[in-house]
Amino acid sequence: MKFLLAILAYVLIGAVLSWGMLLAVNGKPWLLVGGGIAYLTALSKIGCASH
């Protein structure tokens, strides 16, 4: 179950970053910046956590 939730989270982050890139091309970088910060925060909190 955790594996499926991890895949879902990865797809959602990918969708947010992709949408943010499309908006950034049109001059609105707020979603890309927010998504990037969320991604880096999740990576540092979850990905770099000791087991």
C-alpha cells in the first residue's frame, strides 16, 4: 500500500511541476516556485530521513 501511495505522490508532484512549467512560460512562475519548494521540502524531510 505504501508503494502505491508513493507512486501517487510522485505523479501528483510531477503534475504540479509540469503545470507550473506551463504557467512559468506564460509569465506566472508562482506554481513552479511553490511546487519546487514543496518537492525540496519533501525530499529533505522524507528522502533524507534516517531509517
